[in-house]
Amino acid sequence: MKPSKIKTIKGKKALFLPSNFKGITLFGTVYCQRKEDADELNKNEFVDSNFKNHELIHVRQAESTNDSWLLYYIRYIWEWICNLSLITISRNMPYKFMPMEMEAYLNQDNWSYSSKSAIQWKKFEKIPKKDLKEMAKDYYLNHRKNKTFSSFLKEKFGK
């Protein structure tokens, strides 16, 4: 099903998911580490949690890549590869500082955001890699213990 046809997401318990993942969205279904998280996603059609909104933002992002899951996942993996140098800071920095994840974390508590077109990631994609690396160092060294990644991004980008 094309991303534009998905209005709500469904959760399923994943058979295998790395322990540092809460869930992963694949073709509009969120595969969750814990059954409780999958059940929470399935309880109604409304966006009623930051987790559900975060994953639904990824669906809207896929819609913004020519309404194609394939193009979205190619782009997503490419962005992760481009961020691999951030692994020298911490193993999850290449993931956190991907444009798609930055948009999802920045807007996950704005529950109406996922009903719109999610194209803010295209702005984050233009951040020079040296600036992204400095931002990742700043987060890792000075902020990760006392604030969420979402709060850190809000401070940086004025939301």
C-alpha cells in the first residue's frame, strides 16, 4: 500500500528487533520490541502518543519521497551511511542525526504534525556534515543525560 493511503498505523510484536529499538516502521506497520507497545498502537485510530506520532511522521516522510516506500528506504539507508562518521561519538549518533529522525523527534509531541506533509527533513539534510558532527558531540557530551533528544532539537531549532 502506498504511504499516502495509510491514515493510521498498526503495531505488531517483532520476532527479532535489536534491544535498543522500541519499534521500526516497515511499509506502514510498526514492529515493536514489546507486545505492550504494539497493543498501544492498535488501541485506536487516533494519534495519542509520541511514539505513534513519531512512527506516523515516517509514513508521511515516505509519502514525500514520491509516495514510494522503496525510495524512502533507499534514502533512509543512504542518510544513515552518510552519517557513519558520527559513530566515533556514539554508536547511535548516525541514527539520531539522520534528517528523517531529526524531523520525527522534533515533532513527535505535536500530535497534529503527522496529519500534514512531513518535509522538514529536507531542511535538515542541508546541514553541513561538520555542523552535524559538532551538534552530535554537543548532544552526547553535554545534554544526553539531562534532556531528551527531542528537547535538545527544540532548543537548537527554536520549536
